[in-house]
Amino acid sequence: MTILKSLLEQKISEHRPRTARLLGEWSEVVVDAVTIGQIVGGARDIHALVTDISYLDPQEGIRFRGKNIPETFAALPKAAGCEYPSVEAFWFFLLTGEVPSLAQAREVQDDLSRRAAVPRYVFEVLRAQPEDTHPMTLLSMAVLCMQRESAFAARHREVRKTQYWELMYEDCCDLLARLPEIAAFIYRLKYRQGDIIGARSDLDFGANFAHMMGIPRPYDDVARMYFILHSDHESGNVSAHATHLVASALSDAYYSFSAGLNGLAGPLHGLANQEVLSWILHFQQTLGDTLPDEDRVREALWETLSAGQVIPGYGHAVLRRTDPRYTAQMEFCQRHMPDDPLFRLVNMIYRVAPRVLSEHGKTKNPWPNVDSHSGVVQWHYGLREHDFYTVLFGVGRAIGVLANIIWDRALAYPIERPKSVTTDMLEAWGRAG
Ligand code: AMX
């Protein structure tokens, strides 16, 4: 058994009594009240889910296992010559809450490498799709068609409920390990005339992805940074919640993650990074190469708002400050590409947009989210096909949501089934005050 799996087993057995106590002693303790506004308004802010993988503070942003983004990057081990920790080190950290040594991260890398071979039929399924199929549809399809490989689906009836997590763990590791090759295949099939670059088993997750994309250094570090930043944002966002919801029916990791990807493909969620870039490029085209002044940016923002559109990359359902995932990418750009014209334009928009959105007066959060920066970095390193950007988000998101569903099975969380009511009922409660 790997060190990761045996440590995870230990952590799970230490954690189980805590869940048992919550259910046994404190089950009836009231945590939250629910208003009509929340019932009609997308369950916003209702405290109704539990996860220990990450927590999103509205002011401070995300913490992974208690560490904010700079602390996470500083704490996790980095291989020689790398600016960012490996995805493998981060996977170990998300699953166990412990910072691995470089050797432990390397063991995860070897384990994932052994699992990484993508079945041939996946490529055949992808090649058979019409040329204009969206890359997110291809990614979700690739994940879904591997469902026949699921160890959980095949064997969960043969084991005790307390062992379900082990089968889920096997599926999640297999699935995660295959994603870089599947994503890079989709990219090169669609945008590089099918000129596929084979995987290398000696490289870590980020470096292997960069290699298969055909993009030189420092894109390996861009990939590591990007996947870690996009991994998890607690449990209520659409992709995490959809994955958890589907898994709660004892559906396996393939069914569950494919569902999460379908949610990520929505323009109000993951697809926003594609939309941001289209919006900025359109804006740049109308202005030419020169950096516009603040008045011109303000005018363009108002044009979008007056047309009844949202400013993509701004606003958030939970956050009420600049997203630290935005800041982390901005800092990367300051170090590696300070003079990039698109980066300078994004900075200019950042100076103006929060004030415009505040004057517009609708959004509860006028500050940028992660998506308003991610496309700029990708564009700079030559990845200019922006309908691919949500695939990158999806590969990163897998790390968080798959860690979550392993723990869901370990703690035997039941099938999710909130109660719905009718409009008549709400009106009656409304009238009664
Ligand atoms: N531009 C213009 N209007 C905005 C806005 C923006 N960026 N963000 C929110 N609003 C509007 C909403 O459309 C809503 O208007 P309505 O009352 O007419 O329907 C009003 O402000 C109140 O919305 P909110 O409570 O502040 O936000 P929300 O929780 O309902 O939605 C989000 C959050 C992210 C969907 C929204 O801010 C948005 O559409 N942003 C642009 C798209 C985007 O960047 N999405 C990516 C989010 C991060 C991610 O998941 N990857």
C-alpha cells in the first residue's frame, strides 16, 4: 500500500468518530434558518453541506486544508527547478491534510504514472465526434465512456460499506491520472490537426501535460499553478456540488465527475474564463494596440452592462473581495510577463470595473474572480483557442472534487435529498409573516 493510501486510511479512522458524534449527540442542534429569498434564490448562503478539504471565506477567499493560497504554495515541496509544487504533492495534501515530503510526492507521481494509460476506445470516441463539438463536451464524454472501468461499480456490492472508500479511491486515482493525456489529446485533435504527442512516464502531472500540449517551459509551472488554483472552492459551487450530489446516489467517480464537468461548462461558472477572453479581445480589437485610458475602459464596461450583459470574470456568489486566485495569477504575470499587452489591459480593467459595477448597483461583489485572469496567462504561452480554457479548469477541478467524493464514501454521507415546496406554500408562509 502506498504511504498516501495508508495515511488516508489512518485519517479516515480518526475522523469517523467525529461524524458519528455529530449525528449521535448533536443531530438536532440548529445551525441555520432558511428564508423565502434563499429558497427562491438558489439556496445562497444556506449552511447545508460539509467538507474539510477547503473552506471559502467571503473576505479572505479559499483555504485548502486550512492554508490560504500563498501558504499552500510555500508549504508544499517543489522539485528542483520548479516554481510551484506538483499536483501530486497537492493531491496528497488535500486527501490527508498533511504536507508530504518530496519523496512522498514522488511516490504519488509513480503511482499515478502506473494508472495513466488511457484506454484506446476513449480516443476513438473523441475522434468520432463532429469537428465543432465543444472541448468540454469531449472531456465530459471521455470521462463518462470510461465508466465501464469503474472498480466501485463492479465491486461495491462485494464489500462492506466501510470499505467503499477504497474502491472510490482506486477509481479517483485512475481517473485523475488519465486526465492530462485526455485533455491534451482533445487540444491537439481539435487545434493541431490531430498531431498527438505521446505521454512521458518520467514527468509529473504538470510537466507531462505541458509536454503533451507541446508548450515549452515555464508552461509546466503554469500548469501546476493553474490546476492547483482551480482545484477546489468548497462544496456549494456548481461543479463540486453536482459531483457530490451524483456520488451521493452511490454513482461511481466517472458518472459523478462527468456531471460536475457538465455544470462547469455553464457560462456563469467555468465557461466564464472563455467568455472573459472573448470579451477582452473584442474590446482590444475596437481599440487597436494602444492601451486605452480609463475613460475608454469605463465606456466599454457600460456598453456591456447597458446591453443587459454581465461583465464576465467579475462578481461571485460567496466572495466579497478580489479573488486570491486572481491575485496569485496576477503575481505570476508580474514576474514572468509584466509587459504583455493583454496583462496590462486586464490590469487597467481591474482599476475601473469595480467602481463601474458599484455604480451599476446590482452585483453584491464588484471585484474580479479567478476567471478574469486565467485566459491572459494561457494566451501569453500560445494557448489561444479560448474555448479550450474550461477544459483546463476541469482538469484542475478534478483534484478537489475527487478528493471530496473519496471522503464522502469514507464518512458514509447519505444520498442527498433536500425538500422542495410549492409556490402556494411559500405565499402562505409569506402572508403569515
Ligand atoms: N456583471 C453585471 N451584473 C452582475 C455581475 C457582473 N459581473 N455579477 C452579478 N451581476 C448581477 C446579477 O446578474 C444579478 O442581476 P439580476 O438581479 O438582474 O439577476 C445581480 O447582479 C445580483 O447578483 P449577485 O447576487 O451579486 O451574484 P450571484 O450570486 O447571483 O451570481 C455570478 C454570481 C458569479 C454568477 C455573477 O456574479 C456573474 O454572473 N458573474 C459574471 C460571470 C462570471 O464571472 N462567472 C464566474 C464565477 C466564478 C466561477 O464559478 N468560475
